Amino acid sequence: MAVQDDAKSSSERKSGDGNEDLPIFNAENLQINVKSLYYSRTFLSIVGGVVAGIWGFTGLTGFVFYFLVMALTSLGLLAKANFSTGNYFDSWNRIALDGFFGGLMVCFLEYLVACSRLYSVPS
């Protein structure tokens, strides 16, 4: 869990000028959570690229397939976090958008590998 629980009450954590409480993040836990997020996105990008190559998705269909895989990944990660991203990440954008375009390049490369292995003509 990225948010660190304190034994202090919320009134003791407030500053003297009346500002709202801000959650205290444990940097090590946040880093571990973000790392596992990137690993899962990269793995599913590889799987999505291979599947798209095997099924022969080209052009716009391949991009739509990648975006569908990433949307399902984001939904699965949100469900894993019990739809409360504030406890595990500093913002909901971490789950929804981080690693999206990096995964697109991995997916494209795996697509090329799968297509070249499946549809190459032996000489």
C-alpha cells in the first residue's frame, strides 16, 4: 500500500493554517506499485502483439485491438486495487495512462516478429 498509515489522528496532522489533510505516501511502496504496473503493461503488450500478429490484424484493426487490450488492462488493475487508486498510486492517471505509448512500441515489435515467423515463405 502506498499510503502510510499513522497512529496520529487527523486533527494532529493538520497544519496550523487550516489546510486540508494531504495523504502521506511511502515512496518505496509507490515505486514498487508503479514498477508492477509497468511490468504488467509490458507483458500484456507482448501478448497483445503476438495475438494480433497471429490473428493477422493490420492497420486500424491492430491499433483498435491494442487499445482494447490496454483498456482491459486498466480495468483489471483498477479492479485489483478495489477501485481506490488513492491507496496505491498518487493519481488515477498512473493506472489509466502510464506506459501506454511505450507498450504500443513493444506491441508493434512483437506483432512484426509474429507476422514474420508465421507468414514468411521458406526458401
